[in-house]
Amino acid sequence: MKSLIATLIAGLFAASAFAQTATAPAGTATTTTTTASEAKAAKADAKADAKSAKADAKAQEKVAKANADADKKKAKADKKAKKEVAEAKKDAAEDKADAAKK
């Protein structure tokens, strides 16, 4: 019994789909249905575009943040390296001065 009811309901949906695509007499019902379905499709497309744009913005924000972090780490490493070089030069100069005293 349940399968019979399901088959009848499926048949109604199929019939309504074919009725929309078949040539019908000029009337507003067909154009409103088409317009409504087009509006729904346009709305769905707009939602998908908005979701995609939001995801792209998040991805770009993550990339920008990662680049900023990388730049900060690079600057810190450069500063540390310059400090070490300066200390090494200072130590070398002290060693040279000590050698000259002897």
C-alpha cells in the first residue's frame, strides 16, 4: 500500500514537471512558475557566490596573516643575526687588542 501511494505521488510530480515544459496555452501561470523557479535559482546562485566570496576572503585573510607572521619572524631573525655578527666583531677586536698588548 505504501509503495502504491509513493508511486502515485511520484507520478504527480513527474506529470507536473512535464506539464511545465510542454507547450501550454498562453497564460500567466506558466510564466509565473518559470519566473519563480528562475528567481529561486538566481537566489541560490547568489547565496553560493556570497558563500564563495566569504570563503575566499577568509583564505586571503589567513594568507595575509601568515605572511605578516613570516615577515615578523624574518625581521627578528635578521636582527638577531646582526647582533651576533656585531658581537663576533667586537670579540675579534678585543682578541686582536689583547694579542697586540702581549
